[in-house]
Amino acid sequence: MRRSDRIEEAAGLWLVRRSEGLSPEQHLALEAWLDEADEHRMAFWRLEHAWEKAERLTALRAPGTLQAALTPVRPRVTMNRRWFRGAAVAATLAIALLGASSTLWPRPAAYQTERGERRLVSLSDGSRVELNTSTRLRAALSTKEREAWLDQGEAYFDVAHDATRPFVVHLGERQVRVLGTRFTLRREGDEVRVVVAEGRVEVADAHPRPKARPVVLRPGGVVTAERGAMLQTQTSMDQVENELAWRRGMVVFDQMSLGEAAQEFNRYNKIQLEIPDAQTAGIRIGGSFEADNSEAFVRLLHSAYGLKVERRGDRIRISE
């Protein structure tokens, strides 16, 4: 059995247990299982949502089916009510998955790029997504909703307008919701960055906390978020273009520290730049460079800044 199938099965079992009522210990165990991985939470919420929708839709589509599944035939051997309740819940879940998942929650298509690679993805609704280096994206479009999951990396979204189907991108503890717009997302672990180029974007917690309100961004709007913190700022459209320079195969530094610039080059190149000294890493630098040409960048550091360059295999150490 594939890992994704095992996760789906476990999520279904947890739904059955929860419907019967969880003890405090079981509730803690469920929370621990959900916290183990994003895949656990997504599978649980997806099945839960499909189940809820199916309970509303099944009666309209096939009134007798759900009733038949929930009405046990009287057996000759008496069985306890708890078993019947569990069987009924399992039957309801099966109906939910079979009747709703294929149309409401199709299995996401997966897209990926390796280091230094870029890729253009055209979705069936007319939306286009450009994937930057080392990026993993999944997308699932149905007749009711449009969803994507940015598991890692950076992507530029050009979302086709559809007022009846909002486009939602999940980024771990955050989600972005739009109708039709252009924006870029970057995710590195728990850290998320959203930059809007056109239209309007709503950024919210995946699980809203008390008094927490979504942040609405317009062109030039930026959100950086990590764990429980979310910071909203506004930047110029020129700076937005700089952030999108990777779409042209470029990186643009505007008074960026040398340490941060090295990290950017390391995203695109097999040759990794190392700057062990904090003072050297703090040097400010600006300019436009080809993302896949760290060698030219290193030559500039040596000739213009007088920095020492030491090569060790696929690593280059830079120092004063």
C-alpha cells in the first residue's frame, strides 16, 4: 500500500473514532497524529469535508442509498449497538468517498522542479503557474473549487477569473484565497512570503485563531509569515518586478547582505557559496545577475570588493 493510501486510511479511521466520541487520551492522540505532517492534516480535512458534503448531497442524488447503508438488516446473532454504530459511520464514510471524492475532491496532480530548473504549468481552468527552482506543487480542480498546495519553493500564479470557484493555495499554516489575480508565493519550511502583482489576495491562517482576521493585499502588497507571526508591508511595483526577476532567469539584489545574496545563488546552482565570517556576510551589495551563473558573481566579489575566493570541490568559500 502506498504511503498516501495509508494516510487516507488512517484519516478515515480517525473520523470514525471521532464520530463515536473520543476520550481525552484519544483526542490528544488525534492532535498528535495531525501535527506529525501536513499530509495527515490535509487528508483528514479533505475526507471530513467530503463526508459533510456527501451527507447533504447523497439524499438528493440517491435517497435510498444512504438509508440502506445506515439501516442494518436484523441478524440472527445479536450484535452490540456500538458495532452497528461504527459500521454505519464507516458506511457513511464509504458513500462520502465514493460519491463525492471523484467530483468534489479529485486526487491532486503533482508538479516539481529540480535545482536550477523552471517550469510552466497550465491548469484546466485556464490558470497558469510558473514554478521556480526546487519547487513542489500539487493542484486539484473540481466543478466546485480550485485548490493548490505549495509544499516547497516558489511559484508565480496567473489565476483565471471565476467568481463561482475561488482559487485557494495552501502553504502549511497559511492559505491564500483569490478569484482571479497575479501573485507570487515562496515557502521555505514554516516561512511564507506573498507578493501581489495584480488584483487582490486574501491571506489567512489555515485554522483561524480567535480575533484573527484575514489580511487583504493589493498590488505591491507583501506578507511575510512564520509560525504565529504575520507581517504586512507595502512595496513599489519596481520592487515587485525585482522579486519576479527569476521568471527571466535573473536575481536582483537591492542593498542585500552578501550572506543573503549567497543563499539566493545557492538555490539555483550546484556550486554552493560559503561565507563563514559574519562581517563579510554583512557586506551590502546591489545589481542584477544571471541566477545560474554564480561564477560571474564570485569574480565580481574578487575584483570589485577584493574578497578572497577559495574553491573546494563544489563549494566556494568567500572571505576578506
